[in-house]
Amino acid sequence: MTDALVEDGFLILHGWQNHRPAGHWEHWLADRLTASGHAVDYPALPDPDHPDLEVWLAALRERVDALRGRRRTVVCHSLACVAWLHAAARGDVAVPVDRVVLVAPPSAGFLGRHPEVAAFAPPRVSAAQLSATARYVRMVGSDNDPCCPGGAAAVYAEPLGLPADVLAGQGHLGEDAGYGSWTSLLDWCVGRVDDAPIRSRAE
């Protein structure tokens, strides 16, 4: 299939300790998008149990640069969200993508309690720096995420002026919360309405 025939290009980035298990919604999403004829990159980021920020940022730059399609969409979960914020703060996304969705970013307090990921502590990043990475950025989080007790909307979305979907009682939006599939996120990915709400898997 040539690039001219590919409708969209997607980059899906996982989080800490994620070895891309088949039961995770990211795997499910990658499979569904690929089956629909889209260009999908779902890489195994280096050393997910003991990630190195600089190594992950280098991988992010490489993968974003290689992304192709009429629309370029990046889907980040957990630690990948704060990696994207670091990239924004550094101006590492040379060519903005079309859309980014940040799903369940962990808080500074959570990261600081775990030496393996303490270096990923959220950087100082402005709304302007983040908007320079993508034409449209939104956030999805739960109101009881153990990795972000204050809630992603209050901790991240509001200070950065981002639209946010707050899902009730959905934890960290991973396998342990039952997110093996996520139809609403798939619908947003292939849809043409950027501000269409992303709902919980059960809705």
C-alpha cells in the first residue's frame, strides 16, 4: 500500500512497565486501525521497566519524523504523556502533527515516588509550547487514577488550556480497569471531529 492510499497515520506510545500485551487497549487499537488500512506505528519503547528519558525522547523524535498519512495522530498513554510534554518543552517536535491525545498522565508526586521514572517528572511547559507540537491536543483521564490523585484535568489540562474528558471511576485506564478494547477512542481516532468526546469503554 502506498502512502497516497493511506488515510491516516497513527503513532501509539505506551507507558512505564508496558510490554505491549495483547490484552491492552493500545494493542487492540493498533490492530483495529491497521485492519482499516491506516499506517500504524506501535513501537516497543526501550527498557520500559527502567526507562531513560533521553532515550525515550530520541525514539519519540524518530517515530514522529517517520509518521506518514493525511492526518498524523499521536496517542500517548501514561508515561508517554509526560515524555510528550518534555518534547514540547524542548521544542523537539520539529514538524507539528495534526492531533495528540494524552491518556492518563501520571502526576509529579507519583513519578517522584518511583526512582525508575523520577527523571520523567513533568517539565515546565507552556500552552504555546504544547500547541507547537500539534494542531489539536486533548486529554483523557479518570477521577480516581492512582497515578494522578489530583486528576489529569486539574493537574494538566486546566493549566494548559486543554479540552479534557474526565471518566468516572476508571482508574489508570489500563488493563486492570478492563481496557482491553476502547470503542470510543477508536471512533475519535478515525473520526473527523476533533472535539468529539472520548467516553469510557462501557459507554
